[in-house]
Amino acid sequence: MDAIGRVPLLSAADERMLGAGIELDRRLAAIQSELRVSHEPSAAALILAIYRRLEAALPLLSVIDEAAGDTPVAAAPPINRLQERAVRLAIDGPIDGVLSENGAARRGIAAVESEALFVDPSVFSRMLPAPTREAL
């Protein structure tokens, strides 16, 4: 209690970074728990599980494209589009209510559930090691 007022509070950017780190840890622990049967999962098994979850989240890219009025290049694999600035802003920034509602309508789910789905591509794409992302 003595430190109150003498220690600076976190900035908004620091809070977002801390929250993102906590979410990464929480999701990774959940994946490890799902894979753990009788032994610790290998790194390859973890990467494959993360990739599968990321792939399942990719249909939301069309919602992002629609909102931005963009038409994606057909030859570009959807997973590679996660490195595009507009996509990163949509999935890493504050959740856009309109995007969330459009995603919910497309999938026939509640807007709150849709918001969680917009977090998936952000979290899972950051979980993959850089060489793996580059190889995709």
C-alpha cells in the first residue's frame, strides 16, 4: 500500500500488451491441456493444433474485407493475409461492434460469441513461431 501514488499506473498500450500476453498464455495452456493424454505434447503437435485453430478462424477475414470494401487477391492464401496491415488492425485492435455484429449474423451466433471469434486469429497467429508463419 505504501507504493500507491509512487509507482506509475500502466498506460493503455501497456494494459493491451499485458492483456494480450495473458490471453496467449491462457490459450496455450488450454491447447496443451487438450493435447495432454498420457504425456507432454511435442512442439510439433502444439504448432499443428495452433495452426488448425487459426485455420478455423480464417472465415472471419471475409467479414473484415466486406467492412473495408476490399476484394482480396484470389491467389493469396487466406492465412498469409494475416500479415496485412488492415487485417492486423481489425484483429489486434479494439473489437469493432459492426464487425462483431456482421460476424455474428454470418455465423448465426450472438454478438458476444462473435467478439471472441475475432480474438482467435490475433492470438493464434501470434502463437506460431516466426519461421512457421513465414513458411505458410
